[in-house]
Amino acid sequence: MTQNILSGKWLWRAVLLAGGLWLAGTALLPGRVRKVRLMAISGPDPFSATIGWSYGPGARPISIIFDLELGDSYGSVTTDGEALEAEIPLSGPPGEPQRITASATYRLLGVAWTDVQHFEADALARSGADGYAARAKRGGPSSG
């Protein structure tokens, strides 16, 4: 029995099965937007914000819309699923509270599907004069 398993026949089948399951999981499950962070704010003529993000394991989205609210100032940008950073023009001087909404659209098995996530900047996690860390907020739309 041990000789048969180690002979290669069953081992190769197990390796192929594991590889097939991994490939199916990464192709059929969406790679969610993670670690959204407000990296820099520049201005004043014009004001703009730079954000960065990463993805979890799985298929990348075909497009992402980021809506940024910085107090009374707001901005929006649409990127493709390969981007990891974007600059967003702002409507005016930034303020508090700081919110980012990410709407990622995936095409899985030919069906379009949109995942909306909300992030709020954590003022205590500043990483320099212009950098901010953000933590994900799950659930309904941002209150404001």
C-alpha cells in the first residue's frame, strides 16, 4: 500500500488535484480590496490626494471606483484592476472625518458582480505628515 502511494501514480493525482483546486479558487473567488490607505495630500492649487491599496488572493477586479470624502471636500477616481495607487483631485481643502468607499466590479464566470467596501481613516495611525492608515468598515453605507 505504501509502495503504491509513493510510486508516483497517486502522488501525481494528488498534486494535480491540489493545483486544480487552487487554480479554481483563485479564478472563481474575487480578490477583495485590502489595506486602503491615504498616502499623501497635496495642494493648495489644486488639492489632490494619493491613495494606495492591495488585493487579497483571487481574481482581480476589472475596475474600481474610489470615492473619497475629506470633511467637506470630496473626489472620485476610476481605475483598472491592475492599479495599486491613484491620485484623486479634490473639490477643496481637506478636513475630517476621512472616508474612502471602494466599489470593485468583477467578472466571474461571465457575470458582473460589484463589491462595495467602506474605509475610515484612523487619525491615530498617522504615518508621517501626510500619510494615514485606514481600517475597513463592513456593512451599510457611510453615515455622514
